[in-house]
Amino acid sequence: MSVVTELGKKKKGPSAYRKGDAKAAAFFLAPWFVGLFLITIGPMAASAYLSFTDYSLLEAPNWIGFENYTRMFEDPRLLNALKVTFLYVFISVPLQLAAALALALVLDRGLRGLAIYRSVYYLPSLLGGSVAIALLWRQVFGADGLVNGFLGLFGIQGEGWVSHPDYALGTLMILNVWTFGAPMIIFLAGLRQIPQMYYEAASIDGAGKWRQFTSVTLPLLTPIIFFNLVLQVINAFQTFTQAYVVSGGTGGPADSTMFYTLYLYQKGFASLDMGYASAMAWLLLAIVAGMTAVNFLASKYWVFYND
Amino acid sequence: MHSSLKGPGGSTKMWWRTSAVLAIGVLTLAACNGDSGAGGTDEEPTDAATSDTASSEGGGAEGAAEIRFSWWGSDERHTVTQEVIDLFMEKNPDITVVPDYTDWGGYWDKLATTVAGGDTPDVMTQEERYLTDYANRGVTADLAALGVDTSMVDASVLDSGTIDGELAGVATGVNAYTIVADPQMFEEAGVEWPDDTTWTWEDFMNIATEISDALGDGVYGVQDFGGNEAGFNIYARQQGESLYAEDGSLGYSDETLEEWYQMLVDLRESGAMPDGARSVEIAEGGPEQSLLGTNSGAMGFWWSNQLGAISSAAGRDLELLRVPGESSGERTGMYYKPAMFYSIAADSEYPDAAAAFVDFLINDPDAGALILSDRGLNANTEVRDSVSGMLDPLEVQASEFLGALSTEIVDGPPAPPTGAADVPEIAGRINEQLLFDTVSPADAAAQFTSEANAAIGQ
């Protein structure tokens, strides 16, 4: 951009410069706009339309009004999918953030080789959403997997964790907690921003480590916690790959890992009920938007902006 | 995923379809781009995306045609099919056949998506539960009208691909749902090899339990078989009922299904079958991880053309047994199932080339010599005879087994109704609930009936 403006400055007066600048801006923004309209706005509009049709993928859609939306309230599997997804979000996100914060606090103490530790702990986040890790997870928590091998050392006969409806969702929650790297990096950056003098003042007042943490670190870190919370909640609602791979695409055993997105996918592509799947996508959007709004409203009561 | 986008310049219908598919992708599935592609090996010369541009650019040349052929299956099938394609292209230099394959699990999602995108494979492999769905929605062409020669295909098998008077698909071959058993296991357990022409379901349950008891921990009589509705269909047919009736509704009583589920529960509780968690894990592992494949079980329900795959996983020769109860019920329940179908896209750009390829697949003895019994016992009786000498001992066993059934089988079940493609998923899920005792057999039966009815629009 700077090259263009400099050239413009030399050749022409200020108004021509502004005109040229606008052109350049439009030129550089064009790819983004094309992308926005073709692969975001366009398909979203199409999806909104299709959510009012009985679209089967194989035939042209027919308008059926709000039927897809009313059907959702009578679909026990959809309610189950919501239950599974909410459980997953409400349990795994707080645990993940706690793990991220704990690790960030440990790493923030000026360890030698910090860069290495940071990379090591970040690694699961890079891999966590991948098919390979999900496959690995199946093995680790399988009947003859690592976890049961470990439990066997203590004479405990473990279950096939991923194949049992009472535990399968738990293994996916652990997978999510394990990928705490991204929020951890953000926490680390946040900790660096807290001025050292607050700690000095606190220690002069006789505050111990714990008191310093609860009275200095936590309050000053609340904007970062809030940011991570919003991001991870949205992420967790959209979890798909892990559940798809760990359950072999079925959401099983017995729908215990049937996440909302997985059910949506099954409805659209396996049951050829794309109209219903589109309606489900909009409900998800509404839920995620709602959750985010609640998060923002609640933030007034606990997030402290030091400015 | 996004690179194949067709802009608003194409037909509006197609644009809507493409947009719809993308919308779902953008809204929720952005993370799963990489995992839905062809689970293929690296020997594949072109993928679907590059073939698209090739066909639209090279379409003008006279006589030259490029068609895409889609199928599902194991690596072994991919290799063999590629050889068949090479042979066809050698004999028909004008026609290029582009392979498009994936595993069974991803196949139907991928096919539905490509059809929605207006990019239906010219020749596609179909299965009976899905064929009706695709045919009724106008995706498949009438093979008879395209001049595919089916004169040598067994008439009753040919019928199975006829939907509303049109030949929507031609059957590749037949197989049967039956029991695969391990003679060595029976011997080790000291259990007598059963006479499968007379054994009852009760005999079967006793034998399974005896074997489990005799061989101890980690070895079982039979693998859980409640997740495949084909087994129940046979059981129902033996009692004069059937999964689907001729008119496309459900054709069994809930009491029969409850009995069936009760039998599965009894087998598990007696220890003849593994517990729920283990059963689920084994079921997901396919032939390689099956009880038979890992030498930890004596019996399992499989399709007869899987005998070879399971035997090679087991490292020893297994044998086929008739399903129990064939002589003790009202009638026999076993039936020939068309293993797969070849169908041609109704909107194929090169229908003649596609027809020539399907003709080649089902009638050419050299193609038959490569395919052997991989797609079921060949439906073309002439090709079946010409390749009979090339089969390995296991294939011979399967072929003789199927041959012996021909005098016993009363009739084939009616074609599954539209919406039946959902039923395997329903059957599998309800069986999982049963495996963990979250439903009683009676509730499981009622739930299956109500969900299956909803799926087939009854």
C-alpha cells in the first residue's frame, strides 16, 4: 500500500491521491469481497432459503414454510444432540481454560527454555482437531488401549471407553481439554501485560502468593479470560471432526457422542434431508449467537477493564 | 472443497445446489475439509477435481469421451478395478475412464454431494437400499433404453434392478447373508460341527454358549449380529413375514422383532456374545477386527462374498453355514441379494460410452476374469461359467454354497422402499441401545418400527 501512496503523492495533487488510494483499496479488497459473497453470504442466503424447503439434494427443493423448524421441536434425537453438545461445552470449556491458565502461570515464571515448553504445550492444539489425533484417541481409550494398559498395572480391568455410552463423551471432553494450547498462549501474553509494580506493592502489604493471584492476577486477567471463553465456547459448539472420527461417523454408541453438527451432517448427507439440515444450521447459529450475547451481558458483572 | 464452486453463471438450479452444499460447509463444518476425500492410495492418476476441467475442455473432439466411474471398497478392489479400467481403455481407445473411489462409509455422502452439485459420476456403483432412492429421484438412466446387453444375466437377479419398469441398475452378482464359522474353534471347544440344513435357532444358541464356556475368557461363540437388519429379515421370512412388504410398508409384527432382540440379549447374557462395549468396538473394525478375523470367536453373520477377506484376516480357512431355522420355520428365509449394481447417470454427457463400459463390465469374459467373485457370484451366467476354473478354493466354496441354496430359496424379498437407506443406521443405533440395556427388547422393537416407518414415509 505504501508504494502506491508514495507514487500517487509524487505525480498528483491530494484529491487525485485520495481517488487513487480508493481504487487501490478496492483492488486489494476485491478478493476478500468475492470470497465473502461467493462462499459466505451467497451460501448462507441459499441455506436460509433451503431451510424452508424439503430439499433432498437429488431433486429440486419445494417450499414447505416453517415445517422444518416446527419438526425440530418434535425430534427426540435433536434434543439429545443438544443435550450432548451443551454437556460438552459446559464441562470441557471451563476445564480447558483452567488447564490453560494453570500452565500459563507455571510457564510465566521465567523458566529457562520457555520457548520450547511453550511449543510443546501448544502442539496438541495444532494436532487436536485432526483426524490423526482422533484415530489415536480411539486407540488410546480402546478396550486394549494405553489407558487400560495403565489401569491394568493397578489390577483394574478397564472398559472400552470410547465404545461405552457412559464414557464415550468423556473421552472427547478430555481431548478438548488437552488442546489448551491456544488459550494458554493468549493467557501468557495477558500475564506479561500485568505491571510488576502491583505485585511489589502487594508483597509490601504482606500478600502471599495465593493472595497475589486472587487479588492482582485474576482481576487484571479477566478481559483475557472473557476473550478465551467466548472463543472456546463458539469453537466447542462447532466440534465435528473428533466426534465423527472417534464414533466412526455414527455419533455412537447409542447416540452418546451425537454432537449437534454431526447430527446435522447425518441429516443432510446420509438421510438426504438437506432442508432440515439447513434449518438446523440456523438454529445452531441462533444458539451460538445467543450464548455469545449472554456471555457479553454477564461480562459486565465480572470482567474488570483496568483503564 | 471450495475450488469446485460454480458461479451464478451456470444454471440457477445447479447454483442453488452448490450453494446449499457450501452453506452447510461454511456454517458448521469448516474444520473437516481434509477427511472426506477419497481414502485412496497414491496410484490414482487423476482425482475428480482435475477430471472436471479436463472433460469440459476436451469434450469437443469427435468420438472421444471421458466418463467417471465411482465405486466403494477395499484396496484390493481398487487395484483390480483399475486393471479392468485399463483393459477397457485398451480395447476402446476413444473412451477415457476416470476412477473415483472411496471406502464404504464415505461413499454415500460423497455420491449425494456430487449428485447435488450436478456432477453425478457417469457410471456409479449402487446398492439395493440406495438404488430406489436414486432411481425414484431421476438420477439413474434406463439401462435397457441405452442398449446395455443383459441377455445373459440371470432373470430373477435382473429384476432386482428394475424400478417402475426401468432398468435403473444391473446387478453385478449375488451373495447371501449367512454364517461364517471357524472349524478349528469348534474342534478346540470339542463341539460337534452342526448340520446346517436342520439346525434351529435354539441349536445355534446352545452351540454358541457351549463354545464360549469351553474356550474361556476372551473367546466367544458368536459376534453380535443385531446391527444388520438383513439377519432379522431372514428370521421374519422364516415365519412367513418379511422386513418390507410388497407394497413398500413394513411387513413384520413387533412380536417377531421382539423375539429377535430377546435372542440377542439372551446370547449376550449367557456369555456367548461379547459385552456391549466390546461388541461396539469389534463391529467398527470390519472383517479384520472381527471375532473370526482375530481368532477369538467361532461364528459371525456376514455376506458370503466376505468369506475370503475374513479368512485371510483369520489366517485360516473358514466355512459358510446356512442361517439356523431354515428347515424348522414356516418356510426358508435366506435369499440371494444383488451384491451391487452398476447404474448410469441420467444426465451423463456420454451415455453411449457409459453404456459401453457397463456392457464391458458385465459381459466381457476378460473383465470377468479380473473381477472374479469380488462383486458377488457373477450375475452373468456365461461369465460365471467361464471364470469358474480361475477361482481360489474359498471362492469355489462360496460359489458352491450359493449354488446349493438355489433349490431352497423360495423367493427374493421385495425391493426396499424409498427411504430405506436410513434403516441400516436406525438398526445399528437401536442395537447399540440394546447392547447397553438402555431399552428392553419390546421397546427396541417398537422404536425400530416407529423410526423405520418414519424413514420410509409410512
